[in-house]
Amino acid sequence: MPTVTSEVTINAPVERVYEIASDIERFPEFMDDVDEVEILEQTEDRQVSRWAAAIKELNRQIKWTEEDFWNAETHTCDFKMLEGDFTEYSGTWRFMADGEGTRATLVLDYAYNVPLIGALIQKVLQKKTQQNCDSMLAAIKDEAEKG
């Protein structure tokens, strides 16, 4: 299963960055590829959400439902897909204090199999998934550094 990792240093306190990242319903406001996020269930440390995101290069929208386990003490989130267009989808967000800023890391394991043409688009999908993870962290960075 392919894995992508993205990291960025954000010039904002870890609490602010974590607050922005954990408010996933706001993602469509400042992330171009995220079309929609809807919270379906929520408790103090667990949420289930429905997502829709665009893969413009493939002229496709991908939809999935995921389960997130947020931990405000460790500033982490473990997530996994419950159902959707991916074959497999899971990962971890980590936010760590780095001087006066925050080191944000996103690790994503995924599989997206399309019958017949699947092998042809795997390299495109890997590149697009890496770009998407990088873009998500860049958008959180921009939002956090607005002050």
C-alpha cells in the first residue's frame, strides 16, 4: 500500500495549529481540493465525517466516510476510512511544538484501485496524493499564521 508523508513548520503555537486542523468542517473554506466535510457523529475524542474532494487531473470527485480519533493532550489524530471510493485509507496527523512554532506531520496510507486502468493511474495518483497532503498542510499553515 502506498504511503505519503508531508511535513511543515508553522509559525504559530501548537494549540492554535491543532485547533485549526481539528476543525475539519472548515477545510473547504481554505483548501481548494476539499469540496465538502460533514460531521456525522462526534464525541469528545472521536468523530465520524463524510468527505468529498476533487481530483481535477482525473476530472473526478472522491467521496469517503472516515473515523477520526483526536487527542488534544498529544496533539494527534489517527484516522481511517469506514467506507468510500478508496480501497484503503488511513493515517495520522501529529503536531509538535518546535521552538515558538509547530512541526506538523501528515502520514497517509492509501490504496485506490480502478479496474482495468488502475495500474495506469497509480503514479498520477501517488503524485496527486502527495500534492494534496502538502497542500493541506500549507493551507493549515496559512490559516494559522494569519494571526
